[in-house]
Amino acid sequence: MENNGSSTLYYESPIGWIEIAGTKEGIQALRFVKKPAEDSGDPPVCLALCRKQLDDYFKGTGTTFAVPLALEGTPFQKAVWMALLEIPFGTWTTYGAIAESIGRPNAARAVGQANHNNPVAIVVPCHRVMGTDGGLVGYGSGLWRKEWLLDHEGILESS
């Protein structure tokens, strides 16, 4: 599907099909879909790079993503998403800690909402945010996927 210069590619992960959307400027969305459409013709290099890095991640040979992002959101959402990018592979944090890190210590609930609206799952690792007690809470693509991702990264074993 092409729309305003946007292209899409698909990746079959162990937890479902993933649609990668973006432009030559960067990745705009990474979301789980039930059934993939056709890859768009001649997608930008960053989409193919993202698909390769997702493959490495799911195979256990990659722990970081180095793809350009073209995120669209409010300044607050973007601040939260940038803070999520600072959470290292194999670790987790809380909504309150993210709120504190962006200078909004009383905004844990708003951080949760921004997390829920994260357009680039996995690459912007919203799955690494847990409840204050370390419990699994909220994941727009299903808690079972969050649990799988955390287990894949070795987080559940260490929490």
C-alpha cells in the first residue's frame, strides 16, 4: 500500500505478522496485523533494514535497532518514545520512572497512554515498561505478546 510516499513491508515473526511502514525519512509504524498485504513496490532502504534487524532480533542475534524513525505525535508522546529508546535490551522500567526521566514525575498515567499509542512496537520498546510492582500491565498488541517479548529478552527470568 502506498500513501503519501509511504511504503510497507511485512515480516512473519514468531508472534504474528508485522507490518513495517515508512518513507525514505524513516520508519513511521510497526504493528501487528492479522494477514499481510503485498509489499509495496520499491520500498525505501530503511524498511528493508528494519525487516532485517527484526529478523536478527527474533533469531536472538540482534539486541538493538539502528533504523531512522519518523515518529508523529505530540511533543509529550515523542518525549516518552525517546525515553523508551533508552531502555536497554534485557532490562525494564516503570511508567513512573519514565515520567521522572522526562521531567514530568506526576505523569505516570499519561506516560502509559503515550506508551499505548507508540506507533513503532518492538523498535521503540514499550514492552519493557512494567507496573510499579514489576507486573505485566498493558500492551496494545496483547499481553501474551508482551510476555513473549520479555521472555525472549530474558527479562521475566530476572524480574
